[in-house]
Amino acid sequence: MGASLAFEAALDRYSRQNYILLAYHVHIPQPDPMVNPSTLERQKFYGVRSSPSYFIDGESGGGGGTADMAKSIFEGKVEPGVEKHLAMAPEAAIKLRATASGSTVRVNATVSKVKSKSDKLRLQIALVEDSVRYSGENGTRFHEMVVRNLAVAPLARAKKAEPAPASAGKPAATLQPQGFALRPGKGGRFQYTFDLAKAAADAKAHLEDYETN
């Protein structure tokens, strides 16, 4: 709970242009109704085995703590981590526009001014619910920025990477980051349409299967 409160407090401190919070719920330690197939994919990618676990710009920051530890987590982990990255010059520019129509959300994104020449860069587009009210096992009643679905590039739909073998004491990296591949040093333009009804149905099917099996 402490980590959740600390990261949520940062939503009040920083603008959405400078700070983006994504909460991927997982079935740790108990079943969680906010889990969906997309959040499980990210859990596997990051090798997360305990909750809460958090990452700031891909860098592992640690675990959670009780509610009375929220202030120390914010001041010792969250704020320094965000300020560190705000002090760095941007290495890319992203323009994104989302339009809701009926039960769909259409997203257009352009990535430019990419400095990196890496061929491993990916653009992740997430469908996020601002706030969910649910009384969890840890007593938290309000959950901010809950990830409901992730955009999947056509190639990622067709073929996923095979699980990599785990080395001694380390979790296996089971999936490559799906997302949209960026052209090294350039970027790209991307379009994706979220089907809200399908996202809800997929989450429901997963939860029913998890509860049964």
C-alpha cells in the first residue's frame, strides 16, 4: 500500500506531460479482479514475482511497504527517480491522440527525434482507467491509473518469442516487449483501435478461467 500511495501522490506533484503512472495488477498474493491478459504479459516481461514491485523508466525501484511508509517511499524513491529523469534531455518526441467512438478508442501516435540507434525500441500504447473503486485485501479502496489493455502490433499478434531459459537464481524472460517497433534513429507513425467490449470480455474470460483452474 505504501508504494501505491507514494506513486499516486506524484500524480498531484507532476503534470501528465512529465509523469505517467501505469498500474499493472497481478494475482499476488491473492486473486485480483483488475488483472487482465495484458498485465500478465508485462508481469512476465519484467520477471515480477512479488507485489507491489515498481519500475521508473524501466529501472527497478524496489517493493512496497505499509501505508505509514508512503511518505518515506515518495521522498526516498519516487521523487528522486522522477526528478533524475526530468533533468535529462529527451531522446525522442511523442505525439498521441485518442478518440472515443461508441465502444472503441482509436489512437494515432507519432514518434520522432529518436536519438537511439537501437533496433529494440518499442512504443507501448496502454488503455488506462483513471480510477477504480474496489476494496482490496490490503485495504486500498481507490486504485489509480489501472491498465486495462495494451496495444499489440500485428507482428506480435502473429508470433511471440519463445520463453528463454532461466539462469540460476534469475527469473526467465518469457516474452519480448510487444508494442510497436521503432525505426532506429527515426521512430514511426502508428495507429491502433481498442475494442472496449473485447477487452472486457478477455478480462472476464481470464478471471473465470483463473478462478476455475
